[in-house]
Amino acid sequence: KTSATMSNRYGQLEEGSATVDSANNTWRSRLSEIPSSMKVLSAVLFIGGTIFLLCSLTCIFVCEDFRRVLVMLLLGVIMFIPGGYSAFILINFIRGKHGFHWQQLPDM
């Protein structure tokens, strides 16, 4: 085996073969089809929500002010849920999963 092979569930494909090239083009065409504002907002909400959730969980043990923990937890949940949902839809659309399309999401 050479380093220029890619593994998939059907076997080995050599880099530069027609199947690998068409898969890369399909992936790139789907990615370019999504508006950039939707990609950025989804990433910001998902990453920001994750950061706030992690900070609130660590602040439970460090901070003495429970209101601060509650605010960070609430803000993290409010950001994480729509960010995670939109990231899930976009990733499955890019991967080519049946039943997922970026137009399922509201305009951002």
C-alpha cells in the first residue's frame, strides 16, 4: 500500500482516481452551496455555546457567586442548542446524507 491511497467502506481507492476526484468535487460543491453567513453563525453559536457551558461547569467549583454560574449556563444552553442543531444539519448535508439540506435551516 502506498501513502496515496484512501480507505473507504468499499475498499482502497488511489488518490487521483475518478471516484476520489468526484467525491471531492461533490463535497466541495456542497460546501460552496451553503451561504458563508450561515456557516459562520453556526460555528460561532456552537463553539461559543460549548465554551460558555464548559466555563459554567468549571465555575461551579471555583466561583462563589451562583448567579454568575447560572447566567453562563443559561447563555451556553441558549447558544449551544441552535448552534449544535445547525452544525448537525450542515455537516450531514456536506457529507451527502439523504434527507439533509441546508435550506432546512431558517435564514440567518
